[in-house]
Amino acid sequence: MIYGGFKDRTIVETVSCSRRAVAYIRTNLKCYGTTQAPRPRVGRPRIVTPPMREALLEYLVEKPDLY
């Protein structure tokens, strides 16, 4: 496979890595634009959204004795 002017074999010999690693990096570049795929999100989604948080902080500024 030729991508960016270099063959996989040339990259493998120059960098001393496996062909699979070169193929994996090429796939990530094609799909995501970076050499690493984005990490999957883990855990439950947040219940308090950023606008809700801002509203709560403004409310606490008006009434600082609340908790």
C-alpha cells in the first residue's frame, strides 16, 4: 500500500516495527486524522450539564449560606 509517498515495507525497515503497526496507524490516520483512535467514554453520562452548573453557581453567589 502506498500512502503519503512511502511503502509499508520502507516504513517497517526504517522504523523497525511490524507491518501490522504501520497498517493500524494508517487506518487511524484515515479514520480519525491522528495516529491514535479516540478513547471510548467510560461511565455514566453526567446529569448536571454545564449550563445547569453555571446557574447553580450564580444562585449560590446570591445565597451563599446554602449548601
